[in-house]
Amino acid sequence: MAMTLRTDPTQDAAIERLAERWHVSKTEAILRAVLEADSQRRLEDDAMEAYARVSVRYRDALDRLGSV
């Protein structure tokens, strides 16, 4: 899907740095950055969900450990 992306000079410079670092076009740098950000967010969400499950399941043990 085609789209137009409007950036300010600071954003454009950041995209340019990523493109140079990754040896890719600016378009590819943007696509990679989006996928990387999405992947990181999913990892964080998965970690928080796991923490919520564990904290409920082992609440008594965690409370005892916290009072030591």
C-alpha cells in the first residue's frame, strides 16, 4: 500500500541516520523501524501479561517473600 509520509527536519534526519546505519533506503528504514517498534511493544505486552498471571497465581508466596 502506498502512502505519503510528511516529516519535519528532525524526523527526516533520524530516518536518514537509520537508513545509513542499516545500509538501506529511507523507505526501508521506516518499515524496519515500524516493525521493530511493534515487536518491542508486543514483547512488553507479553511480559506484563505473564507478570499478571504469575502475580495472581503465586500471590501468597510472593507476599511471604516480600515480608522476609
